[in-house]
Amino acid sequence: MDINKITILGDLKKTNYVSKSIKQELRDNLILKLKNKETIFDSIYGYEQTVIPELQRAILSKHNILFLGLRGQAKTKMARQLVNLLDEYIPVVANSPLNDCPLNPISNFAKNLISELGDKTPIAWIHRSERFAEKLATPDVSVADLIGDVDPIKAANLKLSFADEKVIHYGLIPRSNRFIFVINELPDLQARLQVALFNILQEGDIQIRGFNIRIPLDVQFVFTANPEDYTNRGSIVTPLKDRIGAQILTHYPKSIALSKQITQSQAKLSNEQQKIEVSEVLKNLIEQIAVEARSSEFVDSKSGVSARLTISAYECLVSSAELRFLTNNQPYTFARVNDVYGAIAAINGKVELVYEGEQEGAAIVANNLISQAIRTLFVELFEDPAKLKKKNQVNPYAEIVSWFNQENKIDLLDTETDKGYTAALKIVEGLDELVSKFHPTVKGNEKLVLMEFALHGLANHSLINKSILEKGISFKDLFGALIGKNDFGNLM
């Protein structure tokens, strides 16, 4: 159907267009996509067997939906992508305040216009991308904002009585008729405003001031909420929860691989930054930091750790490497383990600390999370030092530890060139051989990153010492650091 040629009601009646509710529209298009095995949600990973089937059942049941989950679990992202299940275009009575369907008008404006002009009533077409409205539940939201109110200015300008329905100014929800309407952070909405939604959800109509009107609105409601909000900031009143058809629980990625998919799809890197090589070790390390944060005693687990942490941290990691290349005026090559510490600022802003964490300090907690992530990944990539003692096996780290015990040390500065970085790692006896033993196929820059990672891992397992410098990291023997030797071997 060529919508450009359908500009009046008479033209529309000659087509096979059928008026249907938005919930029926969503249902029909979902069924069509499922039959054609089309992708419904873009860049949503880890929900294929959990959240998405529940959402599909809710749509098939024509339910209003509540996404309940911690921060950064793609609740709003999924709500916004529901527009992909709408028809590409729908007809509306031109200039109607409630997006009236020409075949089923509900506002007095549209009814009167059709009564007057008949088949010559002008119509317009709305694309599905425009059929989405969203409101964040903030303290300043009022019933007038959501539902509507009497407009005294309109009454004065048109010289109308307050008893005339024409003086009504419709709120966001009526003006979202035939739309998907999202209210984010529903528990933050005042209780009296939640009560104002009862009729809309159950009967599909609205009440404004003293007007005895019944407007059968057609809206697909989607709400989002954080479980923590039920106790900290507010709650969803029980009668409102009762009127929401489906409550869908979201969750964090259940594996590092899924978390990496999310980060890689959402990270915003410039064209220049995309030239920087980031090894899988560093990608896994970024994701492991979030895993450690979610189980840390210093982080408020009830508030959750958003997926935005890993996205921001990854962007900072790449930017740290880019800064080094720009400082040294060298071509972009690869990121290092040291660059992860450039993401501390991103980590600080993404975790909510408990009292003990506040006492430690955000920067210290972030450093500890990085250290714990390195420690966890180290035993996956190399032999666990703790198990070596129990099994009485040959220690693969003995040569490296012995080299540092001879009062050798290396400093890996943030601004060190690739040549200097490579030379510093190669000088450590046994380090190259260690990586070759556990990862014989790894070569080039990825091997250098693994060599550096091995030093960090050994330090976090208390085999050597690691000191955070102002512009880098220093590795030395553990015993000398403990008893306070200076660089000249004398006791301090």
C-alpha cells in the first residue's frame, strides 16, 4: 500500500487496512517474526533463554509489562526496541490530539471532523519510530503531566466555559494513544500518581478533573523498576502491581563471554581507537572486575553493578593506551595491563560503596577490585601457586622469583615506548619461558601482554612485590620490600 497516495479517509477505506489495538499489533508482528525466525532484539545478550521468552509470552498475552532488575540490565533498552514489533506506519486523523485512528476515532476533535468532512477527512501517517513515549518518574511529575488538566489560558483565548471539554489539555499518556509508553523507575512515582494509573491500566480510560468523560485509550505500558527501590526510595502500590500483567525479572550476564559481547557492542570508540589492539586477556580482565565488584564486601550488592562499568572501563583502557601513543608520537599498537589502571575513574563512578567501602576510599576499593580480578584470572591462565605447595610439584615460577630475589627490579611506566616495554619484560629471566610453557601458540603483542599479566598475577599471589608508582608500576622482590630495603640494598 502506497501511503503517499492515501491522504483522505475515503482513500483509506478503499484499501484493506484494518484498525486494531496496539497490543494486537505487537502480538501479530511478533508471531510473524517468530515464524520467519527474525531477530527481535538487537545487541541484547544473555537473555535468550530467560528474559526474552518471558517477554514474548507477555506480548502474546497482550499484557502491560514491568521489567524488574538492578541497574544496567538493559531494561529501558528492551522497552525501546519494542517499537520494532509495531507496523511500519499507521494512519491518524490529521492534527488529532490523541492520534485517532480514522476508522475508530475516540476524541471529540476527530469525531466532529469526520462528521463534518466525511470521506474527505485528511489523514496523516506515523512511523513506528515515533510511536514511543518515555517518562522518568521524578519528584516533579504531576497528574496534569501524565493525565491532563483544565487549561485556563485555552479557555480564556477561546472564550470557553470550564465546563467545555475543549478546555482540557491532555497529558503525556492520552497523547501517547496507540503508542508504547514507558515509565522508568516506577517506585519513584508518588503513590497518588500511581493511583491515577489504575483506570488506564484496567479499563483503558481516563478521568480529568470534574469531567465525566470516558476515552478508551489504546496504550502499551512498559514500566521499569529496581528491586532496591522498594525499600530505599519508594514502592509500587499493591493495586497497581495487580493491574500490570507481567513482571519480568532481568539479570546480569551469566558468563564472561556474554559480558564481553555486551561491552564490545556498546563501547563507543573513535576510528583511531579502533586501530588499537586489545588482547583477549585484557577484555576478560575488564569483565572480571565487574564480577569481583558484584561480590565485594565493600560494594552494595543490593544496588548492583551496572554493565556500564565494563563499557566505561573498556573505553578508558583504550584511551589510556591512546594517550601513551600520542605522548610518544608513535603509531597505535596495543594496550597493556597497566592501562587497566587508567579505568579507575570509570570504576569509581559505577559502584555504590557500603560504609566499610567509604572508609577505605573509592580509589583503594577500585585498585583492590583490579587486583582481585587479576588474581582470579591468573589461576585460569597459569598454575595456581597455592596448589603447587600442596601437590609438591616443580614450581614454574621459581626462576622468575629467584631473579627478583637477586635485587633485580623493573619499572613499567605508563608512557614507556613499545621498545622500552618489550626490553623491560624480556630482561626478567624465566618470564618468556613461563608464557611459552602455558600458552605455546601465543606470539607477538599478545605474548607481551601475557608476560606483563604474569608479573601482576605473581605479585597478587604474594610471590613478588608490586608497587604503584605515580606514573606506572614497579616490580621487585617481595622479601626486600617487606623488610624495607632501598635501591642500594641498605636497610631504611
